[in-house]
Amino acid sequence: RLPPHPALTRTLAAGEQGGVMHLTMEYVPGRTVRQVLAEDGPLTVGDAARLFADVAEGLHAAHRAGIVHRDLK
């Protein structure tokens, strides 16, 4: 249901196997924020603001499509 957006990943499959629920999602190469902080140190205010804006844009696109994300990390 989600339109393509650079801040969103596609869910490829969802189901249950042996009583365990699972999601299979698109692989996105790169580093996590935790890795960036560990390797490069703290973000500048500008970099942190850009990162936050990217996340907000992705959430906004999902919200417009009727999706509410309940597990943002």
C-alpha cells in the first residue's frame, strides 16, 4: 500500500512459521545510526536535523497511505 519513497523499505513477505511471526523486508545497505556514532562520533546539529527530517518525511508518507508505525527506533 505504500508508494515508493527513499525513506521507506518494502515489506516482501509476512507470516508465521512454527508459532513465530516474521516479516521479510527489503535489504538496505549502509550503516545504522549507532554505527555512524561509534565510528564517526557525534553528529553535528545540521546532520542530526537532516536525519530527523528524513525520518519524518518517511513517516509522513506512510501516514498519508494510512499506515501508523508503532515501533520506530
